[in-house]
Amino acid sequence: MHNRFQPRDHFTAGAQYIDGRLVPGTLGSRQDVVDPASGRTIFTYELAGPADVDAAVAAARAAFPAWSGATPGERADALHRFAAVLAERAEDFAQAETLQCGKPIRLSREFDVPGTVDNTAFFAGAARHLEGRAAAEYSGDHTSYVRREAIGVIGSIAPWNYPLQMAAWKILPAIAAGNTIVLKPSELTPFTSLLFAGAATAAGLPGGVVNIVSGTGREAGERLVTHPDVAMTSFTGSTAVGKRVAELATGGVSRLHLELGGKAPFVVFDDADVDAAVHGAVAASLINGGQDCTAATRAYVQRPVYERFVRDVAALMETVRLGDPFDPATDLGPLISHAHRDRVAAFVERARATSRVVTGGEAPGGVLEDGAYYRPTLLADVAQDSEVVQSEIFGPVLVVLPFDTDDEALRLANDTPYGLVASAWTRDTYRAHRATREIKAGCVWINDHIPIVSEMPHGGYKSSGYGKDMSVYSFEEYTQVKHVMFDNTAVARKDWHRTVFGDR
């Protein structure tokens, strides 16, 4: 038995974080948080309703003048303290993330939590670089310059697959730029978002700067998106729900940032290091159980190396260790829920008639049968227009298709509605540059797949949404631009006025 985070030790006061403190929800209904590794309920809390969203937005609005009026250096100092608190509490965050999501503790400890601490440190630095454009004379004796200013209250909605990192990606650039925020995490995975807000308070951020409402999309999410005091909405989730969020947000003319689904192509040319590509494909398709919008999902492999790739990927998948997510030896934990596991399994069952199931395609039995586990699955000889190629499965399933020419590979890579990320595997510089130029995606890796860094942007093309997370591009999205213009003459001239009023 391995150590497990105990939510009752932390959230006895409630699962909403409003104006610097934990409070219970007021919707009048309760939500179970279920351990996906065992199927057992580990915590039950009162859901947020519209009244809780209103209270959180009011707290954020009240905190906005002082927080946006702080100097960049003051906000940077607070964020540096925030990063230090997160680092001190790293193990709590790792265990909470693993408990609520089922992801292996090794992934939480080595990827999710360090990445979040690094993001916080990055935006602490970015806070001191909120800049406009230099002053200059563009019209006679007038001097113009551009200010970048905070927008106001940000309403954000985050998904269940990376609750901690998604909370950080939304909260950090927003508050570094001087905004205040209300975040709605998935009702399935509220723990690390609540811990994150608590760490912000412990670091000295004023109450109301960071607020969390734990509720459903229908009751809490829709109220947040349509709230008249929310100036910008940021959403990460499926494309279908993103379209609904866009409809609601544009009705109130608030700004919108969407990071939506993905169906990443993984293109292997015949000159690639095939062994490296095999290991890359298994790691990138199975990370977080494949519940990752950047996961490798469609492998296009040039025909001379196709059968070798299929054989070696299947063999490597069969060595992946499923087990207790709190065991450091576990490679693959359960999916988020039994319902989601059944959805993934249904995709594979429907694909059996038209493709080859090389390995996997089933839930394990034995000691894992009570959890939402699904074996790593490889589908080969799949048709490009099939459901498993065109739709987001969001599970540990990789499909493989052969191609003959470079033109064909790049055409197939672009042949889905999505455009979040992609990768190409080749030793040829020309092929690599062509792939990065012609694949329509927000990120294209060469001879790798998955790594991200705080300094570089993350966001998609096409149905994968618009706007960027991380980097200074994300930071600037949470600002608005103001043109300031001065008449430099001692006495205001009337030349321009005559153009409007005539000579009088």
C-alpha cells in the first residue's frame, strides 16, 4: 500500500475557494470524487451554483483595482513567493493529482508538478515585462504610445486530464498581467485547483485575486461564461463544448480564448531512426493514458518501414506496466472513469471490422478489474476516413497507416478537422523543414513528441481552437492595448479642429 493524499484533511470547510477562503457550495446537490483506480468514492462535496459564481466574480471584481494597480515588480515578487510555496508543497500536489486522475505518481512528480512550478517562475519574470510600444511622433507635433493594461475579471474553465497544469496555464498569465480570475475546474477533479488557490493565499496574494468554483458546466460554467462582469473567457476542453462556450461568450461580447481537441499525426519517414520513433510513439500515445490533446494518435509510416514499426510498437506496448498509480513502478494507470473507459473501448470495438487489432483492445482483469483500466492498444491497416482516425478517442489507442510518398504523408497529416500538434521523424533536413512548414498545427516536433517549455507557446489551428497558453504570447493575450496621444504644443492648436468645425 502506497501513501495517498487525504482530501478530508484539506477541504473540510468546502470545495469552493472564494475571496481567500474555502467555503461550501450552495447549489443544493453533491458531487462524488471517485478514485478511478478502485472505483471507490474518496470525497463528496457541495457543488457550486450560480450564486457561488456570482460571489466569486464579485470577489474578483473587488480585488481587481488594487491588484491591477500594483507595480509589475510587486506582482512579480508575489509570484516568486507563490512558486516557492508550490515547490514546498510539491508532494501534496503530486499525490492529489494522482488520486483524483489515476495518473502514475511518477508522471505527477516528474512532469505535472515541476512543470507547474516552472510556469509560475516564468510568469513571475514575465510580470516585469508588461510593455507597450515606445513613444514616437506619427502626426505633426503629437506623441503617441501604446499601453498594455489588464482586462478585468477572467472566467476560466479547465478540464479533468491535467487539472493542476491547466489551472496554472490559465491563472498565471492572467494574474501576472494584473487581472483577477475565477476558475472552474472539472467537477471530477477539484483537488489540485483548490490547493493551488490556497498556495496563492499562503504566498501573500490578496483575497479575490484567485477564486475557484467547483461545479458542473451547466450550473456553474454557463453562469461564469455569461456573467456580465467577466471580461474574458478562457476554455480548455473538447471542440464540441468549446463551440457552446463560444456561443455563450460572444453573446456578451467578452474576449475568448479556446484550447480544444487534438488528433496529432506522428509521421515516420523511411530514413528515420525507427527505434527512436517506436519508443517515441509508445510514450507519446500512452502519456496520461492517452488522455492528452497533444498525444500521438495517428502514426503515418512510410511503407518500407511500416511492418517493422507495427511489430516493434506492439512489442513495446506489451511491456508497459499497468497497476496502482501510487506505485512508482507503474507506467499506465486507469482512465478517468469507467464511463470514459467504456467510451474508449467502444471506439476499438467498432474499428475491429475494418482494421487489425495488433495488441490490446481490452480491459485487464484480476486485481485491476475494479478500476477504469484499458490496455495499450495498437490498430493497424486503418482507413483514413475511419472514425478512429478522424475522431478524438482520448485513450491509450494508437492507429497506424502506411504511406508511399512525402506528398501523401503531409496530405494525410492535415486531413482531420484538428490542428493542435504534430511530429515528423526523419534524418533529412529538407523533409524536416517541409513538414514544419506544411503541417497545419500549432506545434510541430522533429524527432520527438510531447515536450513543452514555459517559454514557448501552446495552442492550435483549425478546430483545435485559437489563442496561446504559456510564453509571452499567452501573457499578452490577457492584456488590452490602449493608444495614448499627446499634443506637444504649448497651447492646443486648432488646425485639426478647423477640419471638423470650419474657421470659427
